[in-house]
Amino acid sequence: MIGDFIRTYRHRFGVEPICATLSAHGITIAPSTFYAHQARDFGPTEAELDEAYAAHRIFRLWEDNRKVYGRRKLWKAAIRDGMTIGRDQVE
């Protein structure tokens, strides 16, 4: 992955020159983005994981109901399924 590449070679070339070279070849990444991800260990935050799991669970509910439920019925189905989620989050 790009972050691993930058992390491996940053001591030899520097983060900014690596990002500039990658940008010249069509892979745009700002040094500040690299540093922000490095500060949180290059993984998603706990909130991002929770949101992704909830979205997947709602998607599975929608598929289980033959993809015909709208946001209101899907929200009620999510509540019946034990999720504590707002209607706006289902939307």
C-alpha cells in the first residue's frame, strides 16, 4: 500500500519528495494526509468502523427484504433487529 511504501522509504528520501514523485505519476497524496494517517496508525478509527458495520448490517436487512423496503420500513426493521439507529442514519 502507499502508506507502507512511504513509511519504508521516508528516512531515505523524505515524505514530501516521495509524495511529489507519486503525484507526478498520478497517485496524489498530500504529506499532511500521510502524517494524519500515521498519527492514528494507518487504520480506520473506532467510529468509522462502527459506521461501516452498521451500514453493512442495514444493507443486509435491505437485501433480506428483497430490496423493496424504503428508508422508513428499513429503519423499523433495523429497530426490530436490535439496532439503535436513527432514521436519518438509515437514509
